[in-house]
Amino acid sequence: MADLDVEVVRGEARALVRVTGDLDKLTAPLLKESLARLFAEGRVHIVIDAALLDFCDSSGLWTLVEHQRRVAAHAGSLRLVGVQGVMRRVLEVTGLRNAFDGVALAEL
């Protein structure tokens, strides 16, 4: 069974969300719930730290794109940092790298 850990560090209107493990069809709802909670709290500037993400499928990517659209509609932003491996490849293949307010690749 896939496993995902979502750690949230809250700031004033901002939040850092660290994801560890696999972001897929089974675990995407956990991230979606965390992001929805942040949005409900008025935090519309989000940084997703993907440095410890082992896997991301289309369900996980869609969760991120969907939240990007939500915060953008409220003058917010969603940035991805520490992008590597499968997540990096998925963003390149789909052309969705530019869908986010920023994508910082992991340093090798």
C-alpha cells in the first residue's frame, strides 16, 4: 500500500507543505485535504517541498494543478521546490512545469 506523509508548517498567509513518500491515486486525497484546510484558513501562498517525494502519478499532479488554480483565483501562489526524480520527469513530459508559480529543481 502506498504511503504519504504530509507535514504542514503555517505562516501568516503562507504555508510550507512537505510531502514524503508516494503521491498517487490512493494518497492524493490526503494532500488535497491538507491543501483545502490551508485554503479555508486563508493561506493562499503555498510552497510544496517535494524533495522527499518518491513517486507522483497523474492523480497527484492533478491535485497540485487544481490547488494552483484555486489559489491563483485568490491572488495566491503555489511553488514546488526540491523537485527531482519521477516528479521532475512528470512535469517535463506533461509540460505542466509552467503551470506553477515556480518550480525549483533539487540540486544534485
